[in-house]
Amino acid sequence: MATLVAETFITNKNLYSVLPKDNKVNISAILGVLNSRLISYLYINQVTQATKDDFPQVTIKDVLSLPAPSLLKDKARHDKMVSLVDQMLSLNKQLPAAKTDHEKTALQRQIDATDRQIDQLVYELYALTEEERRIVEGANQ
């Protein structure tokens, strides 16, 4: 679980901050990859500590062991990811302010659809086959 924070803040030992080394890759694109179904699947299947107890520990070493796609190879995909993540962040900000059940339901549907688009884009970035996609999708049900 990752989020984007624009303000200055202090973390404790249970939170990690990710800062870009340069401005070539937008941090929103990284956020989209980190929160994808694929990364969740890989993390749970590669890190034994991920499922050991009620409060699994995430370590820098484990996160760094996950494969990272090259977001710089395809500017169109990079920019699409940034757009989808920005849309997701905006929708999630609107959700608590929704006044009616209809508004909440409509926003949640948009969030779910955007989430699926992000996952599909991540699958493309990692060049997953249809069979690999089905495995990841089936494991996250």
C-alpha cells in the first residue's frame, strides 16, 4: 500500500519514503506500479514474511528485490500511468465528500475501473502473457 504525499512529514520506522533521483520518471507512475495487483502478487509470493502474521513487515530489501519495469522506454505508457494515477488520487479525494449513496456508488465504480486500467497497463509494462495475467487476477480474488 503506497500513497503520494506532497507535504513535508516525518515517518517512523514502519513507513518508507520513496523519492525520485531525478525528474525523468514521474513519482505517480511509480505509485501506480507499487499499488498494482502484479506487485501485490509478486510480493506475497516472493517474501515469506508477507503472510506470516497479522502485521507483516515490509523491508527495503524485499521491496528492492521486486522487478521494476523501465518506465522510460515508452513515454506514452509512462504518461498514461501518470494520468490514471492522478485520476485515481482525485477520485479517492472525492469519495469521502460524496453526499448520497448514488454518488458514492458512482465514484467507487470509477475508482474500480481506473484501478483495472492501471493493472492492465502494469501487465503491459511487464509484458505478461494472457495466462500470466489470469494467474495474477485469480490469486487476487
